[in-house]
Amino acid sequence: MSDLTDAASAGSESASRGRIAAAFEDRTAFIPFLTSGYPTPADTPRLLGALAEAGADIIELGIPFSDPLADGPTIQRASWEALGHGVTLDGTLAQLAGLSADLPPIVLFSYLNPILRMGVEAFLERAEAAGASGLLVTDLPVGAHPELERLLASGALDLIPLAAPTTTAVRLETIVDHASGFLYYISRLGVTGARDALDPGLPGKIEALRRHVRLPVAVGFGISTPDQATAVAGIADGVVVGSALIAALGRSEDEFVELAGSLAEAVHAVSG
């Protein structure tokens, strides 16, 4: 590869990764989740646009998978419906390619199997061409496959890590050494799903986390109401909401859009 090509590639990579960093510069980021192809593939472009208009700063776009071990029943059902419509990683990237310029940064939320099936290098090339900004691989713990992690981190996508209440300080240092974009902190153990109340110990856990992490910290799992989003926005750099939005979408698109708007307003009100 020539020096000019190297420079152009590096510039493209820097610009792509810079989009996620910029989302945290001026305010707490609202990060909604949407399952690609749910309720139908034709709905996804419109729903992504609706999330952007509602105030999303970053959007997690879930790739449907047949064995979503980290997901609770709400997102599992959405994945199964999308799979029933024939939604694939390939189709999702093809659809995203025509949309991403008008959207907030997109983080692809995937299990490892669809990426391996496509081929890691092919996936990275396709995802970058489609305009994605980040990648979160749910079932690839840091250190489990160093060469694969290195390859995934070598492209233009920020490789978003996960941390949990059980993550030790030593383990956390290893995680952030391999990460970029932001740290996704799972606020409680178990699978995804809306909850009636937040962990009362969450503020102390986030405070402790910040002693070891320079990346922005986004908190997810269990956040379902504007009041909960306000509480988390007061202690974190980003607020992730998934199951509550997917459940609302299952009832009606209007309810989905209304909830997204109220959550965005609640998050942004805290940081001005």
C-alpha cells in the first residue's frame, strides 16, 4: 500500500472513530437500541431516522442471532421475528449503507458467529463502507482470542468493551487497554430487560469505575423509564436503553417514538 493510501486510510479511520468520541463531548449521550429487521426489515430505516429525530446521540443496531444468550425475552423475541423475515448481517449492512450519513454514529451490536460466518476482514470492510462507527461483540470476552480481537480492533470501528459489577480492577485495566469509543457498563448481572428499579449501589460502582477508566462510561441493562434515565445520566457519560424501547415498539410505533423522545429529553436535561 502506498504512503498516500495509508494516509487516506488512517484519515478515514480517525474520522470514523471520532464520531463516537464527539457524541460525548457536550452532553450525556442517549444511546437507544434497535433490533435490525424488527418488526420488519422495511421498518428499520424509518425507525433509525425516528431515533435520530428523537434525540439519539449514538444508536446501537442489533444483528439478529439465533442464540442471543445475553438478551432477555423481549430482545430475543424481536431477534426471532427478524430472523423469520430473513434478516442477516449481510442484509443489515447493505441497508445501512444507504442511511448512515444522515444518522448518529451506529454501533453494531452482534454476536461473534455472524461475523465469523461473513469473515472478519470482509465484515470490517463492509461495516466501514456502510458507515458504521463502532462494534460491540457480546460473546467475545477480552483475552479470549487475542488475534481475533487485534484484527477486529485494527479497522475503522471502535471496539466497544463490556464491564460488569463483577469485573475486578485488574481485569478492567486489561479490558480498557483493548478498547476505544466508550465502555458499556452492565448495571446488573443477568440478561437484558426492563426493571422497576435501579441498583441503589450504582453511583458508588460508577465512581469506583472512573478511577480506572478514561473512556466515557455508558450504563445499560434495566433502564426503562425517563426517571431512571435521569438518575443514570447524573452519574454516567451515556445512557443505554434497549428492552423498554423494543417492548414499546412491539405495542406500537407511536409509543416507541414517544418513549425515545422522553428518554432523550430526560438524559439531555441533566447535562444541559
